[in-house]
Amino acid sequence: MKSIVVALVGCVSLVYLINPSAGIIEILPDNLPVVGNLDEATAAALLLSSLRYFGLDLANLFKKEDKKDILKKS
């Protein structure tokens, strides 16, 4: 049951970020200073969290590796 809820939250956040309604349906209008982009940031965080739940961790995709870690892999 938990996996279904996490997948549903991920799908809804992805659809919200793709924004097929061309900005007509928004929780917070983007033209509000500072708080206007909080809904997109929240949707992105929920999408990343749901992907991490299923084993795809994109949060560390661009993480800089230490030289020690590179030498250990060689």
C-alpha cells in the first residue's frame, strides 16, 4: 500500500512539474515574490523523494567525488 501512495505522489508531482495546463492550474502563482516558486520546489522534492524510495537516487547525481574514492575504485 505504501508503494502505491509513493508512486502516486511521484506521478502527481511529475505532472505538476511538467505543467500541461500551461500555468492555468497553480497552487501559488509564480509572480508572487519569494513564495511563488515554493510549489514547484515542493513538487521537485516530492518527486526526488519518491524516486529515492524506489532506488533511483538523483540527489547525488552531480556530487563531487573525493580523490580517495576515485583511487579506491581503480
